[in-house]
Amino acid sequence: MNLALNSHRTIARPRTCRHLKKAAIATLVTAILAPAQALACACGCGVFDVGEGVLSAMPNSESGLSVWFRYDYMDQNQNWVHSSAAPAYLNGDKNIDTDFYFAGAEYQINPDWTVMAEMPFFHRSLTTTDDGTVFGAPGTVYTGYDTAPGDLQLLGMYTGFSPDLSNGLGFGVKLPTGDDTGPKGPLGGYEFDRDSLPGTGSTDLMFEGYHTGNVPISPAVSWFLEGKYQFAVATHDSYRPGNELDAAVGLTYDFGQQGPFSDVQPLVQMVNSWREHDQGLEADPLNSGYERILVAPGIQLQVQKFRVFADVELPIYQYTNAASSLAIEGTEGQLIASALWGVQVAYDF
């Protein structure tokens, strides 16, 4: 199966090119710091990474230091085969319900370089079919629970290609700090498959680039384009998560000061996510890998040194790889969610 900081002045102002570029860098920050493989969840956690928090993570405080906390939620309850819904009986997994928690920090060394770190934490329930090694007889449906840390992500970002910061490149690494085994049942078998655990056990490299600009019709309207590619370079215990490519294009609008808020910025973006099959003896190559497109409206509100960003990501196209029949391995399809929800709170020192 498998997803910024403006000035602290409280006056309204037009969205200048400089503010825009800092918002775009925020896209890069959140995208790389929560990689898809770190959010392995049987079809699609990675979309939280791209574009989420486009206005929410670029340091612009006096100290250059910012910290944030983010919460994301996803309920995967629909079996999906290729480009359409499929009967639940085809899939041994019945439901995956996940609360994602992230704590992160970043420091702007100078106008050209920013460094960041983020640590995820998972609370997940998996309702699935026993193979006779976990709780009881083969075919028994049970629900397992796992509350554990995910994989730590580190990032360095360079934005010195142009004075207006309209272009940037980032390089990151995901470390195998997360839980990649999960709890065991009374019979000794593991309750979770490898692709539904908080950690992948792999060390991944991440590359990302972005470009931003202003829309000529209004200085308050900005656009951004971002891409991210992630792949494992070292794996553990016969499991390799599929390589993933994510991209987002979107528009933001700066209302400036509104009521008690020093800045109000709604946005809308289109997100595309493509992932290859997982590999290894502990993987399910046939029922892993996907492509999908989502539309994601969101908004950021700023009050003094606090910023709050929230969005919802709604799939408009999904294609999941699946075994051609139940006879091959007894399961067919992947679980998907009807929506992905997220909120982030940041503080600029």
C-alpha cells in the first residue's frame, strides 16, 4: 500500500515575489519530511507529503528557527482493483484506520540553505483475515493495533539559484528508525504485514524540486509546481518499498489581514502520486503500487507567531495494481480512503 513562514508583522500586505518563494519552499519542506514509504499503508499515505502545508513551513522568523506539529487522518475501507471499486471479499484486508502525528523543526542557515528534521508517530488499527498463525483458525477476521514511531526524515534544501527564490532543489534521507515488525498475536504470528507498518526498515533517498510564480492578473494570486522522487538504497528483512514519484501544482490567494488573523491564505492544488510495486519475500508485489490524482483545497491562518494550516485531499482518479485472480495468492486489490485530512500548527521563534 502504501503526503513556511511569513513575516511576523500584523499588517496586511500584497503577496510579493519573496513571500511567494518562501511559501513554495514550504511545499518542499513538508513533502520531503513525510515520505510515502515512511507512511507505508497499503495504498496511499504518500499523498500527504506533496503540497501539504505549501504555506506552512518556511522559516522567516528573527531566529530562523521554526517548529511544528502536524496531525493527519486516513480511513482505508474500500477495496479497489485497478480503476474501480471491488468486492470486499476479494481482499483479506478489510480496514486500515490511521492517526498520523508529526513533530518537526527547521533552521534557516542563510538565504540559500535550510535544514530540517521531522519524526512521525503512528496509531493504527488493521482489520484483516488470519492465516492461522496470529489469533486462530485460517479465515478468522481480527483487528490488530500498533502505536509506534515511524521513520525519521532529514532534509537539506538549496534555494540560491535566483535572487527571488523562485527555484529550489532539496536532498533528503529517511532513516529506518520506525517499527517494521509490529505486535505478535497469541499464536506467534505478526498482526501486520510489512507494507502496513509505521517503518519500512529501509534507508531511502529523496530528491525534490520546485518552481513558483505570480499570476499576472493579480499580485495576490500565486502558483507553484513541485516534484518529489524517493527510492530505497538499503533494505531490511526481505522487504523493499516501491519507488515513488509525487507531484503537485496549485494556486494560492493572499487576503492579507482579516479580523483577528494577521494573514489568511486559501489554496487549492492538484496532486498526482505514482508508486511502483513493492519487492521482496515479505512484500506483496502483485497487490502493491498505484497511481492516483487528488484535488486538495486548504487554508492557512496566521496569528502573531503561530500558523495553522488545514486541508483535505479528495481522490478524483485512482488505479491500484492487483493480482489477476484470488487463485494466485488468495487476495486481490488494495484498500483506499475516500479522503485524507490534515492540520498543522507551527511556531516561529
